Amino acid sequence: MEKANILIVDDEKDICKALNILLTKEGHAVKEAYNGEEAVERIVKENFDIIMTDIKMGKMDGFEVLRQSQKISPDTSVIMMTAFASVGSAVEAMRAGASDYITKPFINDEIRLTIRRILQSRDLQMENQILRQELSQRHEAFANIIGNSEPMQKVFTFMEKVIPNKSNILITGESGTGKGLVAQAIHEAGPRKGKPFISINCGAIPENLLESELFGHKKGSFTSANEDKKGLITMASGGTLFLDEISELPQALQVKLLHVIQTKELTPVGDTRIISVDIRIIAATNADLMQRVKEGRFREDLYYRLNVIEIRMPALRERRDDIPVLIKHYLAISAKEAEKCVKDIDYEAMQALLAYDWPGNIRELRNTIERATVLADGEMITIHDLPDKFRTLDIEGVSTSSLRQALDEFEREYIRRSMTENKGNKETTASTLGIDLATLYRKLKKLRIETA
């Protein structure tokens, strides 16, 4: 456990001494103040991680110590100490910004746990602050890629490493995982930003037209070639060429693409001119390219030329923690497009969405939320607004920890939104949520929801 600098404030010296001994044994640095005025003097002169103050003291009580601490050292956590009969005062202090309270007579284990919980919370807040700073410093191009889960953090970290260099990149992953967004983000965040980003789906264009699209052609080179045409590779020169579904590239064109990579030159169809090009190729596939190589359907030399650096996009079922955030994002977009006042999704529907395996990944999730938004009658999407397959899911089939984490994130956002709508009034928020005030306080603490 992290060691802390702690100030104990109580007009009963015996209590100060007892707490001092207990916390010193835990490795903390402990100071004592026997009244509020002395406490404030110490707070001015020294930085404390935690202040433990009695509520009922002489001229300056614990409430004033709390208020002064918030002014002088707003990052310091304050624990209120009170007799059991005065718990109501402690709750009032928590409304005023205290981190926690403990009742007299003290239970040593309770004190240790309270201190530990506060320090762990502070560590988490610091980590979140660092993460927010890192995210704010990240390339703006990352903004369209949504996800805070561990698998996505690995993707972000890998992207940052490959952005500055010129190596070709192969992005792998199931259909609908966001490979195109990653390709564009790498381009826009790198040294080729502002240069062309040309995208082509190798499986969407007939084979007899694909060569002309990629390499261009000379007027008269074939029946419908009525004028010279610049190919996409030439158009991408200086920038990035994104070849989606590269596994579908015909073998004859695999040879020509390999030549472009090796020589940085190409010849349009029906032409004798040699055109120099400077491109970075980012390819993407949902197929197992190495298996295609073994089957003789994809050139091994081209595979290694494209796969200098591989970025694997995780399937949505591998990053369930991101589902609530993605739902919130696409719900806002869908509601605006449909001109409907759908603001949220109920607990049962969220459970179903979290339990589903999403074979279509993010693309399927977006379509599902768009459909549900259109069908929703009120401000809330319910299980009845989702396709039938979501009503027959086995929730037990989902990892309990993943489901719990995702539901906690959903509950956290739900409470935050309610707090905002009720302007921070906890009594009104509790009433809106249909829970009592004590339950709300427990949830605020458990979910680490910061309140003003």
C-alpha cells in the first residue's frame, strides 16, 4: 500500500495518539493537531495526502476544517470522524466534499481499509489524469477510433510506434472491426498528412476493371478507353494507398503491385511510359493471408512486402468493455439523424447487447443501435426495440468479470448523466434513479464518480 502523509485533528489527545500509533505502524507519516485552528496552520505549511478530523470540536469544528482544506489544498482527501449517534452530520460533510467518514469507537481494520481505499482511489484518479493528458496529446486523427479497453489501448500504442516511419502496414481482423479507420488515422497522424489518402476495395471492383483503376490506362488501350486515365496508385503518390480486402487481389495484379513496391515505378495499361511513384501502402484483410500463401492463392513475396508491420484489430467480443461507450456514441448519432429524442438504453437491453458475440463487430452494433433508435417509442431503448435474437441470449455465457465491468461502466455513465441533469443535487438524483440517498452515496463511492 502507498504510504501517505496524514494529519489527525481531534481535541481529544488520546484519540490523536492512538491513531498516530496505528497509522505509523502502517508506514504512514502522521502529524497531530488538537484543534481546528492548529490544523489549518499545518495545512498552510505542509502538504497532506489525507486529513482525519473530528466533527465536534471547540471554536473551529470539522466542517470548517474541511472548508479551509478545500480552499488551501483541494487535492487533499478529508475523512470525518464522528460518534455513532451523529452519522447524519458525517453524511452532511460528505455532501460538502469529504471523502469518507468513520464512527467512534474506532475499529482498527475499518480505519486501515478506509485509508487504503482513499489512496487507491487517488492512484486511479492520477492514472486517469495521466491517461487523459496522453489522449489529449495524441494525434487528433485518433478521435474517430473509440475504445478504452486494454486491447484497444494496445492498438493505439502500436499505431503511435508505426506512424513516423514509411514501412508498409498490414491491418488484420474480422470484417467490421474498424480497419479502414485505423488506416486513415495512421495516414493523417503521420508525415504524409495533407497528402492524398486513396482507398480501394480490391474485392468490390470486377477483375477486368481493377487493373485500369489501380494503374491507369492510355486512350485506346481497350474498347471503352476513350481517354487517358490516371490510376489510383499514381493519384496516391506522395501519400498513402489503402488496399482493403487485399486477399481478393487477382494474382496477375499481385505481380504488378509487387513490381511497384520494389521499383517505385509503374506503367499504365496500353502505355509505354514509366511513371515514378512514392507511396506508403496500408493493406487490410479479414482473411488468413498466410493460409492463402500456402494454398498458392497469394504470392509469398508480396505477402512479406505488405506485412512489414502487422496491426491486429480485436473483435468486438474481445473488447466488451467498450460496448457501452460505443452504444452511447452511435445512439447520439442515430437520434440526431432520425430526429428523435432517444437518450439512453435500459438495463435489460444493455445486458443483451453485452451478451451478444457480434459476428459483424462494430458495423453490426451501429446498425443495431440505428434500428433500435428508429423503433423506440420513448426516450429509452428497451429490449423490445432490439431484434428477436437478443431476447433469447444466454447471459450466463458471458464472462462474469467482463460483463460486470461493462455494466459498471454503463451504470457509471447513467448516474453521471442523471447527476448532470439534476445539477448535482443528490437527493433529486436518488429520487430520479428510484434509489435511496444512502444507496446513491455507496454507488458514487463504488463507481468512483466524482461530484462537485
